[in-house]
Amino acid sequence: MSIAQRIVDKIKSTLPDAIEATDDFRGEQTLQIKKDQLKKVAQLMRDEFQFDFLSDIVADDMLPAFPRFLVSYHLYSIPNNHRLRLKVEVEDPDNGPETLAAVWPIATWLETEVWDLMGITFKNNKSLRRLFLPEDWQGHPLRKDYPLGYEEVQFSFNYKEIDSKKPYAKD
């Protein structure tokens, strides 16, 4: 029996309603977990299966799909050299999953990164603040509905038009 199957069996016996779906793609195991069961599953992963390293937390904006956001937790077991991904669906970014800082302290920092760029709030994380962007920045730039800003490329045929829009210093 593979370690992935042992993990699924243990979760199903301990927390029967926690797993919504499983996926094994090219040796990478992903478990889709109910949002309210995430912390319990994470503690089980750390305590029972030695997933002692939370390597990353990422969020995907699935617009126009519903639920809109997916939050993925990438776990690694150093003693067993095994990786696992936990995924949670988030309908409302203001009602995100519970913080996993009590399980893996690095989660505070990784959740702050997700909040800054995607706007998903993690319950009981008191450290959510701007990390990469200025404090007065409006919005979350990795969302699909965030307005794009761009500058048109200047060529010989549109030189005068583009040059007239450039903000040169006044004399």
C-alpha cells in the first residue's frame, strides 16, 4: 500500500467528512479538503505522517468558476521524502480558511503573501498586511478581475502620438 493510500485511509477513518476529492497526477498526490476540516487534517499530516515542512501556500483565481478561489498547501515530509498537496475551495475571500500557524509557524508569513496578492483572508491570522506592495495600494493584483495597466510600445509609425503622452519633466 502506497503512502498516499495510507494517508487517505487514515483521514477517512479519523475525519470521515474531510476529503472531498483526491487526485494522483504523475506521482503528485492532491487531497481536496473541506475548509472547516483543514486544520484538523493538517495536524494529522504533521503528527501521524511527519509532514514537518509547509513549503508553500498558493491561491488560484478560478473566475468565472464558482467557487472562485482555490488555496493550495504544499507539504513535504523530510524523513519520508514525500510531497502532498492539500486544496481548499474558498467562495468568499473575506471568509477564508483558518490559519495553520499553530501547526506550521511559517504559515503566518505564507498566508500574508496570499492575502497581499490575492486578497484571501485567513481566520485568526493577525499579521495580514501589505508585504510586497505599498501600504496604500488598492486591490489585489493577482486576481483575474484586477485592471491591467500597460504602456503602448513606441515604434517609428506611432512615435509622435506616444511621445505626446509621455510625462516629461517641466522646464
